[in-house]
Amino acid sequence: MDKKPGLLPFVLLLGIYLILAAVLPAADDEVYYWSWSKDLQWSYFDHPPMTAVLIRLSTAIFGDSIFGFRVPACIASAFVVYVISRLTPLKPLVWGVILSPLFTIGAVLITPDSPLMMCWAAYLWWSVALHRHLTPGPDQGASTAVPLRLWLIGGVILGCGVLSKYTMGLAVPVGFLCLLLSRRPPKKWLSGYLLHGVVAFVVASPILIYNIQQNFEPLLFQWRHSAQQTPNALRSIVEFIGVQILLFGTIPFFLFPWVIAHFRRLCDDPRLRVCTCFYAVPLAFFLYKSTQARLEGNWALVSFVSVWPVAAEWFQTVRTSRFWRRSTILAFTPPALAVLVICVHLLWPISWIPPKLDRVYRQFALKEATQQVAEKIRALGESIPIYTDSYQMTAWLRFQSLPAQQIDGVSPRASHYTRPSRKLTDVDRAYVVTNRELKPEFTGGFSPPDLIATVPISVRGEAENQLNIRLYTRQKKASNETEAGVDRGE
């Protein structure tokens, strides 16, 4: 039985997150999602719309700033930690989670993972409550009937999760497997489970509406992105496991064989049954996927919400062993060291980290450089289109109140800005902000550009790169030929 924790520690944790949100630099993708919130749609090319909706609501209350758009991420992270604490009786494990990169520095970053993790944690908590209704207690002759409202709540949570990120779809087969493992007759839960699925479908229907409007290109893009093959499976899986260990330590991986060996016993308890399935099945899926494609480090985050209650059960079986007690502490060393290095670096920049690889201070530098670019363009006083070569730079310039557009095809990464496709050749005159000249295939019909200004991207006092403002003007060759034809009487 989980012990209900008090709310005060999590209110204090939320306060710490809000302080971090105000001082940490914005990441490129955060600014990208902020720009979505300025143009709310049914969904977006890269991800579902929940992140944009939350940012829109938050900035309306807390102001249109970095702090303003991060408040939902802070609330989501504090909620996830609260759910983990509710389900995990061994509180030292919870402290290890709190001190991991995801729940320190990463806790304040607003990305689709923020509402996804919140919805996954809520759905996990809901699933535990559902299974307790279905499982008879020691003094009960039969299971308690599941209230209709519980099924409806689960459907809303699932639908909101899908509106956050497509990864939430994994909860559907995992949840169904949990119900099969409950060994309860399907007549007690199948109709309710189908009802909750219908509710989830209705809640998530904006994604379907958007994809119909876009001929399903967004879903096809995500499918192709996830199905890319890797030429080196060993390197891919080692990289994947390495990133996860930096995020959460080694417990989720050395716990896996123990879970397989004790799976039947774990399934006898409603809480452990749910947590085991919601941890082991997604992790096994992403481990397999990492042998097929190079996965991004955040893809498997949902697995690590559910692992800690299972880890607490494992620890009870080995706590008398000094070796395992020490090993459990050491298991959190990689994430703790990662957080320590980041915190020290924020306060006193570490000299052996090259400015070119310093992603933290580079974000400070990008904000300052794009602000200078915006000031220079506004000072020119000419209202003409502004183009860039990537979604990141487009987002930063929009954050500086410039109506920037991304030129389709320059960057291999398509984005919401390239739907519909935009090209420099759509206009006769434009500013282009890049760190290099565009290739000729993107500037057909234009004269060589005029370099208007150069703004350095200075990371810790060293010019790591630069942004160039170039003015592109279409050649008037066609009109000159027409005038010559008129003079010849043609």
C-alpha cells in the first residue's frame, strides 16, 4: 500500500523549479514551441498541439517571457515527482529521482515531453486505482465494480496524453496487457476499457482533423522519422543506454532481469502489476528500437516514471546485503555527477569545456545575438520579408518580434514553418539571416547578395560563430529584355 506524501515538499519543489525557470537560458526548441502558441491550430507538423495550448494559457497569465512559457513545465515536473512518491514506498529512491537531470535542469524546459510525462504519470496513477477496484481485497469475496466516472477520467487523461505527444499511444497496449494480467473476467472491464478508448479518441480528435487537412503528411513524417535505419546497431544501442544512464542511473537496466524472473509475483499486486508493465514493456520496446535506429535521448522517458515503485520492491529483497545497498547508491552517481557539472558550470564556467561545445552558454549567446539582429533590421526601416535557413533561427527571430520564415530545403529538418513550403524565390527582395551564404539552387534569379551586417555569436567571450544579414534582390534581367524587344519593334 502506498503511503500518501504531504503536499508541502512538492510545493517547495515547484518553487525551486520556478526560480530555475527564471534564470536558465531558453533552449531552441522551447522558443520554437512558444512560436506555435502565437498561431494555435488543431495540431502541428512536428507534434500534437498540447504544448502550444499550455504555453498560450501560461503566457496569458504570467507574461510573454521565458519564465512565462515555462510555468507549465514546472507544474508538470512537480506533479510527476508527486505521483512517483505516491507509488514508491522507499523515499530515498524518490530523492535520487529528484536529483536526476530530468527533474532538476530538465524539469523547467517546456517541450512536448512536459505534458506527456504529466499525462503518463496521471494515467499510471489512474491505472493503479482501476486495478485496485478490479482486484478483491483479503476481506472481499469479489472485486468492486468500476465506477463509470473512473473510465471517463482515464479516457480524458489518455486523450490529453496523445494531444501532448504520440508516444502516449504506447499506454494503450500496455494498459490492455495489465488488464489481461489481472486475471479478471473481461466482462468486468472490457466494455469500460472500450468506452475509455472512445473518450480518448474524441479528446485527441484535433490531431485527426489536422492530418486530414494535411493529407496525413505530419503522421507520415513521424513514421519515417521513427523508422529510419541505423548502419551500426551496436553503436546505436550503446548510445541509447548511455544517455539513459546519464539521465536516471543504472537501476532501470540491472532491474530488468529481476523483473522478468519475478514477473508472476509482481503481477499479484495491483500497484506493482501496473508499474511493472508501464516500465518494462516501453523500455523493452525502445531497447529493441535502438537496435534498428538511432533514438533521441528523450524517447524512452515514460519508462522511467514507472520503474521506481518496482525498484523499491526489489530493494526490499536485497536490503540486508551491504553490496547491494552500496550499489544502489552508486547507481545514481552518473546522473548526480551530470547535474553537479551543469550547476558548477552555470555558476563558474568550466574552462576545459570548449565554447563550441558549450550548449548552455550558447543559448545565452543566441538570445543576445538574435536581439542584435532584430535591432539592426528594424533600424534599416525597410519592411521586407525575412528568411532564415533553419527552424531554430526562425523561432529565435520570431521571439525577437521579427516575422521570419524558414526557407524550405536548406535544412534537412522539415518543420511547421515549411508547411506550406516557403522559398526565397517567392519574393523579389528579402533579408536572409544565416551564418553562411545560401547555395545557388535556392537563389535562382537573384543578384549576389549585399552583406548588410554581421553579428557575432560570442560564447563566454569567444566568437563561436556569426550571423550575417544579407539583402537579396531579384535581378531585373527579364524586364530589361522586354524593354530591348520593344525598342527593336518586336
